[in-house]
Amino acid sequence: MTNKFDKKIDVMAAFSPSAPIDKKALFAGRIGQITTILNVVMQRGQHAIIYGERGVGKTSLANVIHDFIVGRGRAIKVAKLNCDAEITFAKLWKSVFKRLPTVQVQGTVGFRSGELQSCLTFDSKITDQSGPEDIREAFEHFNEPTIVIIDEIDRIQDKATRAKLADTIKALSDNSTPVTLILVGVGDSVEYLIKEHKSLERALVQIQLPRMSDNELFEILAKALKSVDMQAGLSVQRRIARLSQGLPHYTHLLGLHAAQNAVESERDYLVLEDVQVAVTDAVTHAQQSIQSAYLRATRSSRDNLFEEVLLACALADRDDLGYFSAGDVREPMCTVMKRPIRIAQFARHLNCFCDPERGPVLQKIGEARRQKFRFINPMLEPFVIMSGISQGKISPEVPEETSESASIEPAPI
């Protein structure tokens, strides 16, 4: 085996837990969504919005779209922008045009007829008074198709900016302007854009990005390990996938720490002991915001069940939108506590998790007795499970079948 330190550096480069993937070679899964986006790009007048929970890989997907197009005889410009809470319509488009290459256009309105204009950029032409038609006219000067990726649109606070952005999509679509906007945000992003323009449903293709399947997470792990000439058996893949809860960040994080432990042990293959070490490292070195959210949600001056109830919530069955009921929490709660538990014994805790005093960490919808809950930050769920493993509250094993609610065995993950 090569020098351990050099090998660990290679492993660090193969896994990307802290930053979105930006290379096609390391991207895995999402074939259906990629196909839909490519269909949008190839059809003039259509635009797309990629939405889903935080941490499911929306930005990574947007980052690699260009790589799936280049090399097929098509010249396409790409500009990418991340929104923030202070962004305005003018700032947004100034930033976009700064990221686009200088263009050459044939003379049109404002230029002498037939004169070729070179070294022309458009960011200087955008003012606070610019509107959707100004953006459309700017793109009409471009000689080749353009993709504009606008990430984190849910962070746009200014209502006028959101309304103008919706109007811009409508204007670009109605005129078949040679530019494709790919917007990226959480689920609510779709609602606030569509309500500005009901007719946007025709022009804006909505692409939901659910949590990844186990097979897609296997592919992430296999690609990264292959790039450093390492392997992992099926039991290791399953353990990492189940711990990741469909979130690629945790597959990268656990894969990174497990592979580094294997390197330290002078192996080119991962074993379950490597994953257990990775769980401890992942909990110890988790993002401060995640650790703080967990501590705030579970802290109490008296002996309580907050840690156990939050763990049971993370283990509960969820619907497609991530929601679970109190009834869904009961079975994992029984297993965590190693004795039968009634809903009344932890119902108060669920409501407490929805209060500002404890974060909140859960969001609640529905009427009394029919309420459903979900984690506000999905990234907290795997951390809660791994914390439970580290504290010995649940087993790291991944059984083939879920245990019965009254079982005294450790809770499955």
C-alpha cells in the first residue's frame, strides 16, 4: 500500500461531504431527474425548478448538468448564482451577466445596422429600474444557447424580486428566448413562484428531488472508492446507506471516515468496524449547527425522555414528504426503551420539539389527534441516529426485518 498519508489525501479528494459535487465523474444516481432537465434544456421556452429537502443533492445535480451536454456538438454558456437574503432583482441579474462570457452580437436596436459589436457585456446595463423585458432583450443578443442556474431561491426575501423573477420566466418562455433558467430551492419555492403566475406551470417544469435510494447511495460509495482503488462489501454498503437516511452528505461523510480508518489499518477494503469508527468520528466532528440543534432540543435539568423521543422520531416511518405521526413513533420508541410505551407518554415531547424553546427541530401540521410532524432540518435525522448508536441506545446492526414494538432488542436502523 502507498504511503498512508498520501492515500488519506486521495480519500479526502474522492469524498465530498462538505461541498456539492461539481464533476460528472463523481456524480451518482438521479438518472430520471437528469433526463428531465436535459429535455428542458433542449426545448426552447421551457425552464425548470429543482426542489426538495435540504441535503438531498439539488446543488450537485445542477452543477453537473453542463457536463452532460458538452462534447455533443453543442456550445452552451453557463452562469451560476447563489441567492442570499439581501439579493434584489438588479443585483441578481448583474451577478448573472458578470459570470457569462463576453458576447458578440449583430447590430440591432441601438447599433448601426449590420455592424458587428464585440466585447459587449450586459451587467453594466442592468439598473434598479430594469425589469423582465430588459433581461429578455439582453439574452436576445446572445448567439448561442445559455443556461442560468439560480440556486437557493428560497432565500430571496424581497417580494418584488420574486414577482419580477416569475415575470422574467414568463417573458423568456413566451418569446422562446435562447436561455434556460434552472432554479434550485426547497419545496416552498415552487409555491411562491407559481402563485405569482399561474401560467408558469406550462413554462416551468417542476422536478422534485426525493431522498436517494439505497442503490443510488451504493453508487456514490462505489464510485468514490473505485477512484482510490478501494472496495466495500455489501454489508458495509448497506450499513452506510441506512445510516445516511437517503442524504448523500452522510454517505460521503461516513465513506470518508471509514476509508481513512481502513487506510490506517493498511487495508484496501472497508469492514463494518470501519463504519463504527466513522459513526463516532461523524458525531464528534459534525457541523456545529447540527450539534447545537441536537443539544438545544434534548437538554433538560431533570431526567427526561427528550433524547429517546427524538431518536424514535428519527427512526420512525415517514411519508413521501417526510412527515410521520405519533403512531409512527410508538414502535421505535418501544424498541429504544426496551419496553412497551403508550403514545400518551411521549406526546408532550413531540409538541415541545415544535416550540422555539427547543429549536424548534420539528414542524407540525394538521388538527389535534391528526397531527403530523417532520424534521425542519433533515440533516439532523442521521446525526440523531448516529448519536444513539454512539451512546449505546440502539445497535449499529442493520437487520433484514424490523423488530416488533414490544421487543427488548436494540432498535434497528
